[in-house]
Amino acid sequence: MSTKKIVIALVALSFWGANAQQRIPEVEALLQKMTIEEKIGQLNLLTPGGGVATGEVVSKNVEAKIKAGEVGGLFGVAGPDKVRVAQELAVKESRLGIPLLIGSDVIHGYKTTYPIPLGLSASWDMDLVKQAAQMAAREATADGINWNFSPMVDIARDPRWGRIAETGGEDPYLGSKIAEAMVKGYQGDDLASAHTMLACVKHFALYGAAEAGRDYHSVDMSKIKMFNQYLPPYKAAVDAGAASVMTSFNDVDGVPATGNKWLLTDLLRDRWGFDGFVVSDYTSLNEMIAHGLGDLQAVSALALKAGLDMDMVGEGFLTTLKKSLDEGKVTEEEITNACRRVLEAKYISGLFEDPYRYLDSKRPETDILTAENRALARKLAARSFVLLKNENQLLPLQKNKKIALIGPLADSRNNMLGTWAPTGDVSLAVTIQEGFKNVAPNATIQYAKGANISDDAEFAKKVNVFGPRIEIDKRSPKTLLKEAVDLAKNSEVVVAVVGEATEMSGEAASRTDISIPDSQKKLIKALVETGKPVALVLMSGRPLTIPEEFELPAAILQVWHPGVEAGNAIADVIFGDYNPSGKLTATWPRSVGQIPIYHSVKNTGRPAPENDEFQKFRSNYLDSPNSPLLPFGYGLSYTKFAYSNLKLDKSSIGQGESISATVTVANTGNYDGEEVVQLYLRDVVRSITPPKRELKGFQKVFLKKGEKKEITITLSPDDLKFYNSQLDFVAESGDFEVFVGTNSDAELSKTFTLK
Ligand code: BGC
């Protein structure tokens, strides 16, 4: 980095996050020159392409608006040459030449797509998560992007909600670590570098708690729950220095997030000290009309006054703020403040120093989809897989077997990337059949589709909005099934790849039934009935309800939607080149009736018996145990890990002190492998009802076969704290129980006292 750049970066950093009075002189000088219309223009974010599919060209209308100084940023435009066209319009042809922010949804990789976020979170490997975000930033910035609409850090405890796929799961502690790693990965140490981009934390707030798991639905939640369970990851992202925040579609306490002053100003800015800018979600400002808060002028004024700085696509700010100013409904200071925040972000990005900083036409060739990036995507994918079951050590398979590779997802290129991968290219994805042949060239691999993902044509139509994900075969279901069964009978082992098509999860893809579609259930049953050993490779964007299918095959490997290297990574694990180490980050229910379901539930006054047996007048169900099918933190390995000798370094501590737990973990199986050692805490007595246990620490460790290690996890004073009825973050004196083990049902425990 040149000295000049270092100086700019340092100046920028010292202003960023500093108190609001300390301002960037260049920005202040620019504000002095701006007309009110130009200030309002900076609050306008447009997409020439419109919608999820990225725009191809800058449309006339947008062009005129950029020249008129009516656009602060664009998204849906990519590639240095295309972005340059837009940037030049702003820089050379608008009166003040203010450069544009160029945004994009780089959710799980830019062109080198890696696993959907729910999958990535299952790696529990924060170094890798950060590396993933760094790679995404290197690729996206090579294509002219300087602002990313990620990370999505919404806590999700309802797998009916399709966007659980884009989250890090149900847990606020793990979610906070992921949020931090991603922000740091995208933003690096120097936002003005041409290889880093502004992060945008979304969706603020509580989007994952949509009622009944229906997307965009209302949220109604106590402040206690909000502060303790749902807000921590957003706060962690803000604390990590996230430059921007995106509001959510839902209401919070009766006011849509986009117009919610308590959320955007009292909490985000005043309490958390956030000094970046806030952008709406796609037309979420206009949607406040449908929410029932008034007309476009009224909701735009409401949003500005609440603390919204930038309006995505809806042009409510652009078309009504001047009028509201003239009518005394908003103040010039409010407009100036919002504009300042947008300009400060541009300054921090280095765009004032060089508006073409991200526009090197050679970079796409050298930085995107490199062999190194694809290798990282393959590694990330293998580490996201969770081994749910492995009877008789069926997996890993030897590389010389006669394998029947069966299932509608076994040779489907279109379903490998997963939801929200608009910058990815499905045609580059490695299918599972290809991956098997690459990794095990000496195996005999024969393929049959066996079933359609779903036989329901109406359902398929809804899923296929972005391309053919569910392709209903011309052959009858019976013919497909027979072909597969015949193949299975004629093989040594069956690998069946089943589950959800890409767009069966994701935005506006909620389901009331989250089981495997019937067509595939029949296939699994028929394959198991052949008597051949069956390994299921299960693909989905969410936890599924599979109580019956879980019992049938000998082995199940959950692979989410793995990204561009899907087939290779799956083959790496199936054939034992990598020993799976992923752990679930969202609980898998037995049935939809158990939802919402998550590990940090409260005890209640009438807890059900620990052994899950029904007892009248206890908090349980007549027709189901309380326990899930698979708990949070669950995941097997090809080897075995034994835990023993849990110790605490103190039996009591004072306020402000730390305490460490040490446990011995031994690899007692036949393979080298990694284990995620998890620590859960129970605050035994406190002023508000505590969860039964909460995740408060974890460590991913590698142990050679036969190796034993002492693992220490330290609890900081903050780990003992919670938000009380006054919403103060406190630790209360009393006993705490520590549990350490391989998942959230960890059994080893020790108690300490906080004096
Ligand atoms: C999504 C956001 C996304 C935005 C822009 C919205 O529909 O909710 O997550 O960033 O579109 O593409």
C-alpha cells in the first residue's frame, strides 16, 4: 500500500466509528456545495436490471438520473467495463462528480460459489468463514463491486422459513462469531483497498422470526427475547466495524423496521454507537404503505426521521422528500445527516480518491474462479457436510466399488449452487456424478435418476422461477423407479442423492411441509428394500423432517447446497479423502408441529421428564417427544471421540473474572479427524427465566487417530451476562453449570459459583 493510501485509511478508520461530531473534512466541504436535490439524490439506490437477476446494461432512465445527480448507488451492474460506464456518468457528467457505490448480493461466494450460509456455519470454523468472505471480496471487487449486501445474520428457529438457508442457524453466540468473521473477511483492515468491500449487515432486525415461518410476515417479540436471543449477531457485526446495515421487511413492535426510530436510532446508533449508513431492503420503504402506515410521502418521511439513509429501488426518498421538506415534515438537517453517512461510506471506500479503484479490466481474468479459489470452495464445501448417521461404518467407501449412484440430485448441475447465488454460474458446477468419477476413477459408477425431485407440476412451476430446478422426466415415475432398483440390485453399494432443489429454500420459499417430497421417499424405500447397503446424500437448504427416512439407510451425509465444487467435495467425503466434521447449527425437528425448536429453550415451571417420556400436566405433547430428531451441534465423524475429565480452574469467581474449563478429548476410532468441542452454560438461578443451556464456547480441534488432547475453553465475564428486565447487560451472583461435549446434549458437567 502506498503511503498516501495508508494515511487515507488511517484517517478514515479514526473517523469511522468515532463520535458523530468528528467528521471527515472532505465530506463536510462537499456537503457545503450540495443542493438539497443533490443530497436527496445520494439517498437513492437503483438497480437497472431490477430484481434478483443482475442487470445487464444501464437503462436510459437510470443514466439520466445518474447525470442529474439523483443516484447514490447502483446494484445489479457488474464487470469493470460496465461499472465504468456507470461510474463515468456519475463522475464526469453529474454536477459534483460524486462516485457511485456499487452493491451486490454476494451471499456465498461471487463466481466461485461456496456452500449456502447455513452449510458454511456447520463448519464451525471461523478462520475458514473469514477466508470464504475474503475470497468473495477479492472476486466481487475484481468485478467492480464495492459494497456487499451480506452478511445476513438473522437468527432462524423456524425451518419452514426458506431463508434459514441464508443464515448461520439458530444460535446467537455462534451467529455472533460468524457475523464478526464475515465482516472482517469482507472489509479487511483497509476498506480503501481494491480487494475489500463494505459489508452490509442484514436484515435489521428479527427477520428470521417471521410468524409461522412465512416470508415477510410480522414479528412480535418481547424485548427480553430480542436482546438475549435475536440481536446479538447484528451487534457483533456492528462491533466488528460493519460499514452499513440493511433494514428488514417485517415490523418490530408494530412499526416496520424501515421506519422504526427505536430500532434505527435509539438502539443502533445511540446504544450501539453505529456510525455507518442504513439502507432499506428492496422497496421495504414503499412496503410500509401496504403495512398500513400511510402514503409514499408519509412513509418516506417516517423512514428518514427514523434513521434510514438510503432507499433501495423504491424512489420514495427521491420523489417525496423535497415536498416533505417544503411542508415542514422533515428537516434539512435530517436529509444532510443521511447524505453525510452515504458520502462517508464512499470516502472510506477510497472512491473519492479514485472512483475507478475497483475497475481494473484485467482483474476478472486473474482474480475470479482461479484454481486456488475453486480449491478453497471445495475445502469449504467438504467442511460444511454433516454426517448424520453411519451404521456399520458404511462410509467412507473404497474407491474400487461397483456403485449405483441414484437420485434426482445425483446428476443435476442446476441444483448445486443453492439459493441466492445470482452472481454464480450454474453451468460451472460439478455434478455429483462428475465428482465421483474425478475422485474415484477406478470405481464403477452407474447412474439412474430414480425419481423426480417432485412429481407435482404446480409445485415445480413455483420452484423453477430462476431456471429448471425440478425437471419432471418424460418417463413415468414407475419406469424411473424400476430402472433405479434394477441398477441397485446389480451393484455393491447404493449412493442415493435426494432432497430439496435449490429454490425449494431461500427467499419467498417457505414450506409448511419440510419433509422429502413423496416421489423421493418412495425411491429411498425401494432402494433400501433391495437389501443393498444405502448411503443417502441429503441436500437441502434447511433442516428437514425425516423421522422415517432417518431409520432406513445405513448412512446419511447432509450436504446442504455445496456450491460450484459440489460433486468434488461430496466425493472427497464419500471416499474418505476428508473425514466429515460439520455440526448442525439448527435443530432438526421430528415434525413441523415441534416448530419453533431450538436448543436454548427454557425449562418452564413444569418441565417434561428428561427421558422424554410423556407425563400428564407436564410441558409436553401427547403425540411426540419434546426432543428433536437431531440436536443442535450434532454431527458424526468417521472416527470416534471420547470426552473425559472435565475440570474448571476455579470453583468460584468474582464479577469481572474469567473461568476456564478443560476437558480431555481422545480420538478412539480408526481415522484422523476434527471435532468441534462445545461448551454450554446454564445460569441456575437468575432474575429472568434462564434457558436450560446456552452455547458459550467452542473449539475445532484436529486429532490424529489414537491421539488425546486437553482442550481449554475460557469463559469471559461477558459470557456470564444476559439482558435483564431493564435491558441492562449483567451477570447475577449464583451457581452456573458448565456442560462440555460433542453436541448440545453434552453430558459432562461441573458447577461454579459467581460471587
Ligand atoms: C433481499 C435482500 C437483498 C435485496 C437486494 C431483497 O429481496 O431481502 O436480502 O439484499 O433483495 O437484492
